[in-house]
Amino acid sequence: MNDYHYFKFTPSVWIVPTLLLLLIWSVFFTEDFFNVDLSVLGILPRTFSGLKGVVLSPFIHGNLSHIANNSLPLFILTTALIYFYREISLKVLVYGILLSGLITWIIGRESFHIGASGLIYVLVSFIFFKGMMTQYYRLMALSFAVVVLYGGMIWYVFPDVDKTISWEGHLAGLITGFVFAVRYKTPDYVKEILYEWEKPDFDPSTDPFMKRFDADGNFVNPPKIEEIVVEYEEVLAEPVRYVYTYKQEESK
């Protein structure tokens, strides 16, 4: 099995993020149509009634700007999560909502905390830290992409940056994503290239290039022009072939 099999595009890669956004926008339009304020269903820290917001708060937004700012990163990050971490994506989404919401309920100010930004911070944190921990080039590239796109979000986990936002929810999401990156183990498939000269039965004397070097790697026996022409023609006639082997490893 190889990494191309593991990182396989399926309809769930875009269906799940789309359904998630449809649900969030449906709640928003319902709230606007019936002129009701659902923010009271958000997280109200350290109150029994506020616990319902642990589940409901990611689907409630205060205004159009709030939900619009959260929609695109939520879609992109959820898509990346499902594509690259398919086996644990559902756990990260569901448990991410619950754990980050619970932490917000514990540390938050006495106000209603709403919005999907906490979940967004879970995804950013998990994808970044998990990719760096695996040290697998595809997942590390994804981590760097997340830094480029959303690295500026780190400032919004501090209380003095913007008092109108739930920095507690952001911090809770950041912590949750890191915990999940450490907690959840996911296999990856590291592709190793086995070149012809690495094979046990490889004979350097038969190779047009290697026979020009001695055992110490020194260049010897320079070819004549006639030999260069013949060897070049042989290379053109026989395409280069590489043998690939795949080794399955468990990421850290």
C-alpha cells in the first residue's frame, strides 16, 4: 500500500464540510427569518445552563460578518482534515467541539460564547502540530501551508488583542488541537525509492556511468568520444526504470 492510496479523494472530502456549512447557515437564516436571538444557547461559563452551548455554540453566529469570516476557513480546514487524516477526522471534529467547548466553559468570561472559531482553532492546531510530529513530507507541507494561511490567528488567543472576541474559545481550540495531535496515532506511508545501484545484485562494471569511478569514488578511465556516442544511444534505446518500495510506518 502507498500514500496515494491513503490520501484518496472521495465524496466525503467535500460533502462533510458542505453539510457542516449548510447546517451553520441554516441556523443563521432561521434566526434572522424568525427574528430570534439564539446567542443565549451559547456557552455561559461555569453555569449548568451554559453547558448546552458546548454542543450548540459552533452553529450560532452573531451577525453576517461573523459567520462569513468563519465559513471559508472552516470549509478549507475540514476538507484538508478529511483528506489527509481520514481515519481520525470524525473524532477530531466531534471531540474537538466538545473538548474545546468544555475548556471555554471552564476558563471563559461571564458572557455567551458563540461561533465556529473555536473549532477552526482546533483544526489549525491539530493539522499544524500533527504534520510536524509525523515528519512526513506531505503532512509537513500541509502544516506549513496552514501557517502561511492562518498563522496570524495566533494573536487572537491573547486577551488584550480584541476584547470583543472570545479569545478563551480560541485558546481552548488551540489547546485541544495540540492534545489531539499528541493523542491520536495515524499511520502514514513513506515511499522509499530503490535505485538500480542500491540493489544487492548490482554490478558497477556493467553500468556506463559507474564504471568510470573506482572503489574510492575517484573519476578514472574517462570515456572516448566514440564511447560517449554509443552509451548515449543505448540510454535512448533503453528507458530508465526505477523500482519503488513502500514501507508503512506509524507516525509519532
